[in-house]
Amino acid sequence: LAHLAELLPALKDLKLGGILDMDLDVNVPYSTPAKSRLNGTVTARNAGFQMAASGLTVEKGNAEIKLNGNTANIKTMTMQVNDQQVALSGRISNPVRPKAQLLIRASDLNLDRLLPQNKAGKPSSKPSKDKEGQTGKKSVPEEKVGRAELPPLARKLTADLKVNADRGQYKGFQFQNLKLNLFYERGVIKNYDINFEIDDGHIATKGSADLRNLDHIPFTLDPDIDALPLEKVVPLIGIDKLPINGPISLKGRMRGHTGSSKELLASLDGNLNAEIGPGILSKIGKVGDFFAKILSMTSIRGIFSGKMIEKLSSEGIPFQSIKTQTSFTKGTLNLNNLDFDSEAMNVNSQGTIDLINQELNIEARLVPFQTVNKEFNFIPIVGETAGDLTKIHIDIKGPLEDPKIHAAQIKGLVKDVAKEPVEILKDGGKSLKKIF
């Protein structure tokens, strides 16, 4: 009864239905009720319940449960949870400190239907009538809110959970062959291992999280992503387009804790190595606009055909790969190495990004290649310029929104890069006669 009382506030709007058959032997010691034992069988047919506050509806529930002392063995259980067909099996024991070992299976898992939706409306930008003219009065101090915690039952629960789904979706993000293994002990996710597929890509992630203080959740995260199409992630992120298109592979290890944005960024520690490509770089958002600003500088623009700048703004520039090696320490992203490789150029850079103060301090080296891109019709270098130019040194410093960029040409012979202009210009066409 004590455990039931803990649930009563959440169950006040509970509506039950269905047929329940029980064949039980019940032993409830008066002096030690915690040692109560149940033996027998419980079956349910077309059972269900509804909790309006949480938006949870369970229908068409059919189950067979064997009770043995303080343990319930779920032989079979099928139900529709918010119109999602789910099958469950496993065992639950020790009502005082519950232990659960469960397997959940679904052929089509739509998480948008299962997870509670945020129904709160947007706050009005206009003051209400009863508050108008009261700006001179002192506001009543708000009641101090304690830290967010898990409900009592969750703080006592130990669970070994497995979830398998053939396919599913979340916010338009579609996946296949989902497998989740999670071990939870009294408020702490000791470890989890999740992996699934998206088209030809594969995502696997391991980690842990301490949920005992929901305002600050320490976590570890070990991502292992292979050939994930970035365009597939767009619905999940909640933006229209990304500045970079192409498959991404990423590995690393991160740790930190949640909280405010500054607290989260300051807590990050670890490393991430990524490779993207082949793909397209577009003038979309801060990344694309930042790249366009560099290419538009006087000392750089003169090297490239105008076609290249136009294509960046409209269709984007193709690249073979973008490789990054990064680490995080106390709110700073250390760009240990970034290598951008395309038919037109190679850009290699190192530096730091202060994530909290939004400050950049990056040095880069841009090497134009003397090759022809037939699709985009540009020749980065021709004639005497090719013989004189080795690379361009670029300094990027200042606020992320508007950093200062300085570029300087370093002259010399480009080894293994410069090619004979005569050979390059063959079949180049009239559009390649004028370089500007």
C-alpha cells in the first residue's frame, strides 16, 4: 500500500478496461507485510488503460503472467501503446526494491507517438490587462524551487532493458534494425549500448548517465558513426538545410554534465575525430558564409575563377573529404587538425574555439590546385601565377559572429601540385579564357 500511495498522484486520472482472470494463492504475513508472497497465474484479455495527463493510452492488451513468491514472470504480453504494437517479456521481482529484466519488441516503432508531446502554448508577448499599470509595484518573490528528482519508484528500481525494433522514426528521422541494451540501477544508467542503421549508414553509441539530480546529469558518450548521410539528420536537428552534405563517419569519447548552456560547454572533456565526404559545401548558415567570406578576400579571389564563387552561393562546391581531429577542455574546442580536400584546393588548419565566449583563434594554409573541374568550369591557377604561388597563410581571430580574417600569399614553387598550363587548358573551352 505504501508503494501504491507513491503512485496515486500520477494515477488520479487513470481509466481501466478489459478482462482480468486470476488464479492465486496469497500469503500476507501480518507482522512482516514486505514478505508477502503470490503464487499462481494472471491472464488479461483486451485490457487497457488511459492516463490523460501524460497522453498515454494502452489498448488491446493480452498477457499471461506467472507469479512465484515475489517474482512475476511475463510469459507473453502484447499491447498497443498510443497505436504502436509492442510485445513484452521478462520478469519483475522484489516489490520493495523492484528488479526488472525486460525485452521489448516492435516491428514499427514510431517514437513521436510514444513520447509525451509538449502541449504548452507559447507565452504571450503582450502583458495581460490585470498586470498593466503595475510596473511600479514590487513583484512578489517566486517560491524557491528544489532540484528536479526522479519519482520514488524510479529511485528504487533496478532494470536490465533490451529493445529491438525492425524499423522506426523520430521527428521524421527514419531508422532500421534498432537494438538497445540498457542497465539502470536506482537512478543511474550504469551503461547503455544503442545501434541502428540509416540507409547505408550505421550508428552505434555507448555511455552512461547519472539521473539522481535531473538539473545536472553527468554523462559519458562514446559515439561510433559510419557513413551517416548528413541530410538525413536535418529533421532531427530541426533546421531546413545544412551547409555540408555528404556521409559522415565519427568516433570519439566525451564526458560532461547537463545544466545551462555555459555549464554544459564548460564541462565537456574528450575527443572527437570525424570525416565527411565526398560531398557539397554550400553558402548556408555560418559555416558556408564564413567560407565564402574567406574566398571573397582580395588576395584569394584573384586566384580563382568567378565561377567558383558563384557556384558556392548557388549550388555549392564539391569536395572529396573534410577530416577533423578535435578535443574539448574546459569550454575550449581544440582544433588539432582540419583538412579540407577538393579538386580546387586543400585547406589545412589548426587552432582553438572558445565555446563559452564565442572566440576564434585559428591559423590555416590554403594551397590552390592547378586542376580543371569540368562540371564547375574553373581553373584556380594559370600562367605565371602558378609558378610564383606556393600557398596562402590565413589568420582568423576574434568573435565567432564577425572574426577578423587576414590572408597573405607565400611565394615559391608548388611541389607535386603545379602542372603544365598547356596540358590543363586542352578542351577547357571558351569559358576558361578569362581568369578573374
